[in-house]
Amino acid sequence: DIGYNMVILTVTDDNSNSDQCMSQVLVRDVTAPMLTCPGSATVQLSPTGTHTFELADFPGLTATDACLGLTYTFTPPIVYCEDAETTVDVVVVVSDASGNEDQCTIPTFVDDVTAPPIAGVCHDITIEFDYTGNAAINPDDVASIVDDECGQITLIDVTPNTWTGCVSVGQHLVTLTYEDNNGNLQTCGAIVTIEDNLKPDLECKATANVILDATTGCTTIDTSGLILSLYDNCGIERVDFQDMMTGALSQTVTYCCDDLGLNSVTIKAKDNNNNLSYCTVAINVIDDTAPVIDCTPLQRTHTADAGVCGFTMPGTGFDIQVTQPDNCPPVTLTHNYPAAPSTSTLAGATFPVGITIVDWVATDHSGNETLCSVEITITDDEAPTNTACPSNITASTSATSCGAVVSYAVPTFADNCDGTGLLGTLTNGYAPGTEFPLGTTTVTWEYTDLAGNGPATCSFTVTVNDDVNPVAMCQNSYTVSLDQDGNFEILVADINVASWDNCGQLVRKEISRDGVTFGGSVIVDCNDAGNAVTVTLEVEDSHGNTDQCVTIVQVVDDQVPDIECPGNFTVLNDAGQCSAVVTYNAPSVTDNCTYTVT
């Protein structure tokens, strides 16, 4: 009712009669409200970064007044981001309808609790693995710069932020964590797509040699021997040869004889994420397999044709053969024997007796050669013959030697290879004009041809007979002394001086005193003492030829008799005599012959 109020006064009497009058009454409120304030308060900024104070911000803030219709005002009425996280003194004024006021100051902490925005912060990205197969991101890789209601946000981290191994190729959800200036956290999600766009690191040889198989003439290769290095961060799915004309892929390439020389081949490496690398290798296809030939036997032998000193090959028996197909045919066979009608065969070729070395060369289409040498031996198996041989010969020894000089014509021989009028070799006996010994000597001449055939033999005998008497030679005279027994044995050696025979040893030497009975010795005795005895020496050679000579032997007895006398002795005189009759033993005498003692 504050303000002017119209008041009607009605007066009624007891009889219900009434009357009215009107008056304006001014009602005034002059009593100020009573404000009760809290000691402090906290308010939170709105998502827009402001806060307008209102009564509800101050729990415990109350006011009483006699009248209703209180009005509150706050100074400052609004706080902003710059006030965030600070205490602001808020003056609260309460006014009633009559303009009566009361106020207080409340320390108010301004709190920013609004998280940074999500929209527009995170964005998807695509990254690549590095050379080692790893990938990583930073927070700013997936964040856009967006302001918070209270300023720029600060990026904290992003998780996950690293990937190892190419199994991680593809999409990954990451969470970005960031905050505003007042420490309010927020997260958002982004898709990180990891790609592997690195080509394989492929290095190949510039050139390579391919040796064709020795049997098939073809060789199949793969890429392993052509690649120097191959690396990929995510691994290799496959390596192939690629035909650059057709694009066809293959694990192997086969080269054959038609590919001899330089060829180009392309190698394609594909990693597990379809990245491709190429390299080109120059392939030099080589046939280094020499032809295989059969030269056996390396030594071939054939006898010479009859009557001649050589052999003419009627067929191909001396030719060599290609034992198996060459890997890159054809194969040409040639030899170096100039006497053959053709350089490809020895048919019709004439070979002399002896050893001929024929060199063969087998050459294939690639120029590979195989050499072998065949030793062809033509043997001369035809023995030589004797064309002139002497007959047996008989001769007598000479007077001064036990042999005879014999002359004869030297035998001659002929051979199909060595010729005619050939002189042989004396293998037994003696040459003509030389002395042959006593007896029969077989003279053998032989001829062996240069091929070792033979020998052809010429044999005859030379018989030398001994018809010459030996020569007996005696002492002219010889004196002997009888021994103590009155005897002396004259031996052959006492009479023989130098008896000899033209044929050497005498088989018998004997002596005799009567010229009839011969023996090894002659005995003389005392009967011959002082006399001359004739001793005959007879010698005989081995062929019964004999000879005699004589020696006059003087027999002497010069042995002195041996006498032994009794010893001295003493005797007494006979009784009455001035002497004694003495008896003693006669002296003892010995001699080789008869004697007289006086």
C-alpha cells in the first residue's frame, strides 16, 4: 500500500443510516531492508566464458524487509574469462520498493569448469610407415587450433601415438587429450590411417652369366642369384620375373641354346602393401659344355698288311664317336692326319708301321671343343727270313794253340719292313776269321726286325779237333840221396820241368825206370847207390796224344853210419895180477845201407 491510497470513511448509525467521505492517505516505507551475506561464494563461468550474477550464486544470502518487493543488484554484474580462477569482490545491494537499501561485499571465486570444445578440434590424418617399418604421430598432427571460451587450448597428448610393425597398416582410433587455460581437460577422437607407400629397396646385378645345362641345353633360373639386396620396411610379398611385353609374371625363367648371348630380364619386387620396385639384369647365356666323345680305346693296334710295311684302314674302325647328344648341337668331328682322304674320317688312310698320333677335335655349335689324341700303332708281325747260311765246318788245332782260325761267309737275312741283304747278330760262337776253341762250337746268327719279330736264325757247327802231341820236358840230370832207410822216392815233379800241351792241361804225367810201367813215382835204394838210373817221363793230353822224355838220375848214399860206444868204467885187477880181464859190450852201429865195423 505504499504510496497514495484512497480511503473511504463510511459512518452508519444504529438505524443503518450511513454516510461516506473520502481521503488520500500517503503510505511511506522508510525502513531499510536487512541484508545477510555469506562469507564467500563461488561461481562458474558459462560455456560462453561469462557469468551474470544472480541471487542463487550466493547461498546464504538473505534479506528481510517490512515490505516485500526486494531487488538485488550485483557489482560487477558479470564476470569474464579474465576473472577466471580469481576472487572477485561482489558488492550486493538489496533495495526495497521504497528505495531503501542495504549492501555487503562477498569475496566470490570465479571458476572456469567448462571443458574445451570437442567439435572442430580433432581431425583424421593419413601417415606413412618409415624405412624401418615404424610410424608415430604428435598431438598437433590430429588437432586443429581451436579457441576455448577462455582462450587457446593446450595439447597434452594423443594415444596411441606409435605403431611398430606393418601389421598396423590401416585405420586406428586415437584419443587426443587437451586442456584450456584453466586446466579443464577434454578429449576427442581421430582416425589415423597408416599407409606403407615406400617401394621395396631392390638392387640387382648389372649382368649375370647363365650356364646352360650340360645335358638338356636349358637352364632355369630364379631371382635369388640375381638380387644383390632386397629390403622393405613391411616385408616382401613376392619377387617375380616380369615379361615387359605381356606383363606376365613368373617365378623362373628358362634359357636354352636359342638364347645364347645377351638377354634382358626384368625383376619385379612387390611388398606386402602392393608397393612395387623393378630392376633389369643383362643375362649372358653361355654354353660351356664341351661335346662328349668316346676316344676309347686311346691306343689302337692293328697288324701291317701282308708283305708290306703299313696298314690301310678299310672302314671307320679308327674313327671316334660322339657318345651322347650335345646340349647345343650340331657337333663336328675333325682330325689332323694328313694322309687321310677326309678330315672327318680315317677310312682309307694308310698308316706306317709304328706309332701315329691322331688328334681329334669335336666342336659344337657354341664353339666348345673337346680334344683327344688316339695312338694308332701298326705292328709288324711278319718275321724276317734267312736267305744265306753256311754249312758245318771241321778244322784242326794249330801246333801252338788249342784252337783254329776259321773263316766263313756271314749269313744274310730279309724282312718285309727292313729290306734285304740284312746282316744279323752273332748270338753264339765266333765271328769269321777268329780262332775257334777245341771242340764243336755252334755258331748262331740271328736277325730280329725293328718290330721285334723273329729272330730268324742261321745255325751251323765248327768242330776243331786236337791232333797235336803234348811236349814232355825233363830234367837233364837229377841227383838223389838215399834216406836213412836206404830208399828215395822219385816223384813226377822231380823229373818234369815244363811239360805242356797246346790245349792246356795235361790229363796224365807218369814216370818209369824201365820205360814200360809208368806210375806216379820211381823208388831207388841202396842197390842203386853210386849208379845212374834212367827215368822216363810220359805225358798225355785230354785227347790221348802222348810224349816222353828221360832224365839220368844219380843215386848217392851220403848217410854217415851211427856208432854208439859203451861208457867208461873202472874194474879191479885180477887177484895176484897187475891186470884184469875186462868184458864190455861191443859198440852199437846203425846205417841206412850195409856196413863193416873194425
